[in-house]
Amino acid sequence: MHETVIANSIIKEAEKHGKVQELYLEIGELAHVPATDLIPCLKSLVPWTITVKEKKAQCECPCGYFGQPTILERGHDSFLIECPECASVPTLTEGTDIKILKVTVE
């Protein structure tokens, strides 16, 4: 499972700070693994309290549009977006990352 590899990477990084009790994540709306897949996987691997903040996708289009793209399709490992103003494919500027915001340790 792809999300297990990413979950294990997050766990390894968090554990560098000590014995983890809580983990705060920011998961982009168009991250490599959707939050709906990643969070259950993390919770099955560790007993920590996990808090997630979703980061909405943001884009920039040559037509001048800045804002949220129209998400036409969202799959595991893929997505299809367009500019809501001109229907071109915009450049994503935010909402694709998975970030550890805070780790609470004993």
C-alpha cells in the first residue's frame, strides 16, 4: 500500500523528536495520498492523537486567475484540474504537500 510507505516516513520523522503523544499534520487537498487514505493508515500504525488540517489547493493561470482550481477528477496518486475562469490547465501553487506542523512528546 502506497499510503503505508508515506505513513511510515511521517512516523519516523515524528519519532526523531522523542516519544510522540500527538501529531499535527497539514495535508494538501491534492497531496500525493488523500487524507482519507493516509489518516486511517497512520491511526492503524500508532496510538497517537492525530490532528489534521486540510490545505485547499490554490492555482495560478495564464488568464490571470488566482484561487482554487476546479477539481475534475481525484484519484489515488493523480488528479485532473482546470481553471474555473478559462478551463485551461493552471499551475498549482499550494495544496499538494503533506507537512508535519507540530509533534507533542512526553
